[in-house]
Amino acid sequence: MKRLEHIQSEDIFESQWPMFSMLAHAPLLLMRTQLTDQLGRATFDQMGSVRSDSVQVVIPGQGSPAMLTGPDEVGIIADFIAHVARHTRTSPIVCG
């Protein structure tokens, strides 16, 4: 903790909206867990307002990190990837 004493909280929490705006050309899936303290609800809502074309999901009853164990969460991600793949000239990312 001593190494972190010199860091001021305003140094950490600087707004990055210009960088967020650089994603305007890309499809966007916004996900947040209901119980997280890493991404506040107000910021998440503002992100959704700035990108009203985005898919916005709040995973209920979980904190961070999201476990993504339910079929709904996994299905949302899979559906988003499939939608993007159908509407772009690129192939979806394949992991595994």
C-alpha cells in the first residue's frame, strides 16, 4: 500500500468519454453486474445514452467479476456476436 500512497484519487478517476466516443463506428455490447462497485449505474446509464444503438445488459444478483454461468448471459453474448457477424464483412472471433 505504501507504493500507492502518492496516487491521488482524481488521478485514477479521470473521465475517458473522448476515448469512448472513438468506438462510435463499432457495434457495442455493454454489460454490468448488478452488484458491482467497478462500474457505477449512473456511468453505465450514461454510456447507454451516448450509444443508444448499443445492447445494454445488467446481470442480476452478481458482483464482479461476472460468472457468466447462466444461459441468459452466455446467450446474450453469443447472439450479439452472431448479429455482428451477419452485419459485417469480418468473421467473428473464435475462441476455444
